[in-house]
Amino acid sequence: MSSGGMQRDVRDRVIAMARAEDPQCRQQKIVKTEMLEVHPDGKSAEELWTVEQCGRRVDYVVAFPQRRAGGKSLGFSVRPQR
């Protein structure tokens, strides 16, 4: 749901985290994204990104903080789903 540039940044960070968890595997790809939570303005608050790597799937939660009125995006954070 985010802009193309933001999607690219999220994808790059998720893939980097997946590689760090399993440095031997070089076959990571995003296979699914799902919106988990929405801000009152309709923008994504939290998404689940699923990475397939070397035969297994790993999920990452991506959080997008609420923007301040008239302000720019506050970025995003990524954490493995436990």
C-alpha cells in the first residue's frame, strides 16, 4: 500500500534481515504481503511480509508509524514475527 520507493526500501530491508538470519541461503524472495492494521486515514499501519528462503517461509512484521498532520512519513520498522 505504500509508494513504490517505500516498497523498495521495505523489500530491501526484509530481504537483508532474512539473509542475516540464514547467511548460507542466497535464495530469498518475497512471496506474500498482507495488511494487518490500518491507520484512521486509511494508510497501512502494519503489514506482514512473507519470505521464502531455501524451502522455508519466514514472516516479518512491517510497522508504519502514523504521520503527523501535514508532515512527512516517519519511515518504517521491520521485525521477525514470533
